[in-house]
Amino acid sequence: MKKQLLLFILGAILGSFYDGFHTHSGTTYYPDPWILKMAWWVPLNFGLAILAVANSHVLMDRVLGRPDRPQSWVSVVLGLFLFGVVYWLSGFLPTDSMKYLWVYTGALLIWLMFDRTWQGLVLALMTGVVGSAVEITLIALKLFFYVRPDFMGIPLWLPGLYIAASVTVGNLGRKVLGQESPSALQGS
């Protein structure tokens, strides 16, 4: 339970900070901002998102037969930092075409640096689809908006951002949760 709470808190803080790259660059906006241009529910959303990705990756590693590839804390933190760079680029690059290029290039580089398994690629693509679907739902509920959407309220670079998140947050989950049994993860 303590590990799950740690992941939630990390997600709430880091995710909200990274989300600020989008709100402060004018990439996204919340109709009813609370503080620092974000809605009150943003830290909760990112805390739950980190939990979902971290736990799903640990569980799916077993289902997909992913080989154990332990990483150092330096590698995990470097991955999260590089994910932050990609997040920043998705907010502050001046044109959408530059965002498409650099977000997908960054996601590929992160996968090559910190994963390089077919299982990791499957998880990254699944995270890209599910994460984008969640954002489409939040937009349909009028909870937040992209200023320049391409499809169903989202920009087409968004799945690339989730691919990068999948690798880095998946590795964070593996590091924090370690080799807990699936029943321990589900009961936490």
C-alpha cells in the first residue's frame, strides 16, 4: 500500500508539473482553473494515471512473458527527465509539424534507450490508445481542451507522448513495485 501511495503522490506532483508545460504554453486550457492554470482535479488525475500505467505494466509483463530487465534508479530518473523534455517540446515547440516530429522521435528514442522489447512496444502502443481515449472522454465532458486539436479534440502527437510515458512510467512502476505478486498489486 505504501508503494502505491508513493506512486500516486509522484504522479500527482510530476504529472501536474509536466501538464503545466501545456497550460502555460497555451497548448491546453481548463475552463475553470483552480491554481497555476490547472483544474482542482488535475493532481488526482495524474496520480491515478501513474498508478494505472505502473500497475498495468507490472501485471502485463507477466502476461506477455517480458524478460526481467532491472534498471538503476539513475536510469529510471533519466527516463522520467527525458519524458519531461518530450512533454515540454509538445507544449512549447512553435508549430504542430515540429511537435509531431519531435514527440514521436522522442518517444522512439526513449523506447530505444530504456526498453527495446516487443512487449514494451505493445504496452506503449496500448498506453497510447487508452490514454488518448481517456483524454477524448475528458474533452467530451468539457473538462479541458486542446487549443489546436486534429481529431476528436486531441492533437495527433498525443499518442506519441503516451508512448514515451508508457516506457518511463512503466519502468518507474517496475522499480517501485519490484517483484510483487499480481494478487498483491490488485489488493493494494
